[in-house]
Amino acid sequence: MTFNKTDEELKQMSDDELFAYLDAKANALKEHTKPLSPYLTKKFAYIGTAIQNNDKGTDEIYKDIDHEVVKKLAEDNGKAGMEILINKIKNK
């Protein structure tokens, strides 16, 4: 199934067709997911915090972020990514 329908094509679909299309697209996208690298995990966490607190001063932006939680997420993503790489190498 191709997932490059235009806005007009999507508007002409019935609700059942649209939801079936979206479910199929979500399943296709799930096949190509991978964990973020530790660097990107930290980067996105800090960017998200900065965006949420954009009305505050620079000193206040990061005071509420839990650095230990972000560090743990980054480590977990790094391990998961390494396991995927190891499994790919084993399966060759």
C-alpha cells in the first residue's frame, strides 16, 4: 500500500476507510522505529523543556528538569540500540 495520498483524497474517504488507512500507515511506520541515541535523547529532552518554558529566563528553564531521569533514558536507549546492532550482526 502506498501512503502518499493528497489532502483531497483523504477528505473523500469515509471514516472507516480513513481509519483503516491510518492504522495501516502506523503499522508500516512501526516497522522502521529504533531507539534514539543517548545524545539525541538528552538533546530532545532539553529542547522540549526549553520550549515549554520559553516565557522564563535562561536560568529558570532547566531548573525543573530531572537530569537523572534523562540520563537513565539515554542509557536505556543506548543499550537498546546496541542490542539491535548486535542482533543484526549475529543474523548476518
